[in-house]
Amino acid sequence: MSKVVVQIPYHLRNLARVDGDVTLEVASRVTIRSVLDALEARYPMLCGTIRDHDTLQRRPFLRFFACEEDLSHQSPDAPLPEAVASGKEPLLIVGAIAGG
């Protein structure tokens, strides 16, 4: 079992009623999918906010980062970096910022 630290955007922290980072226990291989499964199991109110209910695809205005890399376009089943799987580095879920 791995402990993974996840940083979620402010509006989703409010929805989940958490302050700061979320630490999750992930039983299976640490991937974006397994982390999101654990996050949604612990905070069901987040279901459908980060990924679509039906397709499980990432919402277009959210991005995933870890270890200074943009992981948004990698397969949700690809393993996350060891630093994330060991809890040394967080998985960042970041809302896109648009403006002119």
C-alpha cells in the first residue's frame, strides 16, 4: 500500500471540505487512475468533477503535474513517478487559468 499526497484546486477542496493536501492510501499500482479512484472513494462529492462520470476522461480545464512534469496527456494507467508513489512529491491537480 502506498501513501500518495494530492493537491487539489481550491474550489474542489471546498467541495470536499478539506484544508490543504490530501493523503490517500492507494492499494494497487500508483497511477493517475488508481489515485483518482482512491480520491473519489474517500470524497464521493468529487466524482465527476475531475473526470467525466461516463468516460472517466480528464475534464478539459484540469491538468495533472508531478515532479515538474505535465502528466495530463499520459495514459491514466501509466505508473506515476516513484517520488509520487512514495509520498515524497505530491500529485498536483491544477485548474487551468485563462484570460487575456
